[in-house]
Amino acid sequence: MAEKIRWGVIGCGGIAARRTIPEFKSMSSEGELVSVMDIDEKRAREVAEQFDIPHYCATEEELLQQNIDAVYIATPQNIHCRQVVQAAQAGKHILCEKPIAISLGEVDWMESACKDAGVKFMLGFCMRYNVYNKKARELVQSGSLGKMVMGRAELTCWYPPVPGAWRQDVSISHGGALIDMGTHCLDILEWIMDARIVEVTGFQDLMTHEYPTKIEDASTIVLRFSNGAHGIVDSYFNLPDAAAQNSLELHGTKGSVIGQGTIGQDPTGNMFSIIQPQETGYNADQIRNIEVARQEYIMEGIGLYGQMIDVFSKCIVEDTESPITLEDGRHSVQVVNAIYKAVKEKRVIRVKG
Ligand SMILES: NC(=O)c1ccc[n+]([C@@H]2O[C@H](COP(=O)([O-])OP(=O)(O)OC[C@H]3O[C@@H](n4cnc5c(N)ncnc54)[C@H](O)[C@@H]3O)[C@@H](O)[C@H]2O)c1
């Protein structure tokens, strides 16, 4: 068996400890976790103890001196750039959580650091690894839905004020529900349709919560894609968790795919399609016989984060291109910037590409 890629983790908080590190241990066949680092040393020690990781530390320097090939960065987005550059300069390959960074200038810096060092970079748009989302992509790419008319992706949660939460401090997060959750939705629609977002507009408000700084808790965005299809990305911090549908809807001239719960950290969900091309002309009675054409998909979920570790480890071993590149990250920043501008200026904005 080929040797496993040796990994270090930078940032042992929510997503790392809840999903990525456990999935390293429980499902990764290609990666081995050898060291964890957090600015909060106690946190790093606790995670190392809990998951039986041989080494922990509180500085990037110490982590990067370990015998590791790659790092997983799961810190707040305002420090991704600095840590990516530091890791690249130390010759480590990098899997970095979304959102990639907070400005295009930062993406430029990350890109030249990775290029100069000859290291690979992958962005953590993990929703691409949900089995249902992969199936939806297959259906769209094979033309089963016909010409795409509309795609909608929704991700919501209840996120009240939490003392000290960096997401609620705009100087760190640089935005609210859109940058935090909407970025996944924007990416999944582009990936499924294999089309870029070219125009954006929408509404955002701080409707419900009293956060310490102004970030949106409600974001409803309308899009146009390069294939001509329209899109909606809705992300809210002010809907009850129990009511969250986290819907995925793909509508084409031959039919639709509807998913629920396929956008989220859980690898599961459910999905059905109704594919029934219109065989006759206009039917004024508007009789709909959807049961005939309805197909349910029942699939077993596979951990999204463990899959990312394995995919990127394989990429390193086989020296192939990362599936989610710095260029994808750059485009994501361009779309997010265009959306915030469009909302502020109350108009439609073309995404610079
Ligand atoms: N892909 C996903 O599904 C997903 C889900 C949640 C979060 N995320 C992303 O992951 C990142 C982290 O989010 P989170 O929810 O885990 O946040 P968190 O606050 O729960 O954890 C962040 C951790 O980083 C540590 N940290 C802060 N500054 C640091 C530094 N300079 N060096 C090292 N460690 C530092 C903190 O002590 C904390 O333990 C964010 O970019 C977020 O958008 C992605």
C-alpha cells in the first residue's frame, strides 16, 4: 500500500473537531493526521487527546516544522491568507476552508505563494461531495433535465447573538449569512450546472438579531448563469433549525430535481426527480400527472470532510490537479463582492471575470 499523506490541522474549533478530524480517523484511507495546532493551546491539547493525535502545538511555526506533507486550515477567514502563505512557504500542500479569503488581493498573494513553492491548493467546498448533489450534477450534465432554466440553493440556521463569536464581528467575517453559508450555495449551483454566475442582484437585511456589528441575517439573491439559467441563493441566520429545508432545486425544460437537506454538513438528505418532457403543445387544462414521472433516489451518505481529505491526498500522491482550485476561490470572492455591491447600490451587477 502506498504511504499515507501526513497531515497537520490549523484551527481545532467547530468544523475541524466536529467533522474533519473525526472523519480523518474514521474513514480516511489516504491521509494520516499527525499534528494539530490552535492559537488556544488548551483546545489543541484537548483535541489531540480526544482523537489520539501524536502532536499538538499553539504556533504555525511549530506545526510547519513537523514531518507533514499537507495542512487543513479551519480558522476564521480573515487569517486564511496569512496561514496559506506561511504553509506554502514551508512547502506544505493546503486544503483551506471556505470562504477562501476576504479580498481579491489576498487571493493573488495566496496564488503566488503556492505557485512559487510548487504546492497544491484545494478549497473546502465540501457540499460537492454529498452523494445526492453528485447525482444531481450527473442528471444535469447528462442533459436529462433539458436546457437549464433555474437553480436554487438554500442554507439556513438559527444563529442568535453569541458573545465573542467571530462570525458576528464584521471586521473578521466580512459579512453574514451570505459569506458564511451562501458561498456554499453559489458554488454548488455553479458546479452542478458547470456554469459561472455572470449577473447578481438581491436583498439583504439585519432583520431579527441584535449582533454587535452589522452583518446580514437574511440574504435573498437572484442570479444569472453563463448558460442563461436563472438562480436563487437564499441564506438566513434567522430561521429555526427544525424548519430548515436546505433545499436544492434544479429546473430544466425536460424536468426537475428537488433535494432536501443535501446542502449541509451531514452527508445525507433526500432527493427526487420529475423528468417528463412536454410531448404535446400547450395544455390549457394544466393537468399535472407528476406521480408517473417521479423518481426517488435513496443513497448512502459518505462523510464530506473525509472525502475531501482523501481526494486531496490522492491528488498529492498522483500529482494531479486539485478539483477545487484557487481560481474557483477567486471567482467566489468576485461573486460575493458583486453581490454585496449590488445589494448596497440596489441594482444588478455583472460579475468581473
Ligand atoms: N465547509 C464547511 O462545511 C464549514 C463549516 C463550518 C465552518 N467552516 C469554515 O471553517 C472556518 C472555521 O470555522 P469554525 O466554525 O470551525 O470556527 P470556530 O470559531 O469554531 O473555530 C476556529 C478555531 O480557530 C482557532 N483560531 C483562531 N485564530 C487562530 C490562529 N491565528 N491560528 C490558529 N488557530 C486559530 C480558534 O481558537 C478556534 O478553535 C471558517 O472559515 C468557516 O467558514 C466551513
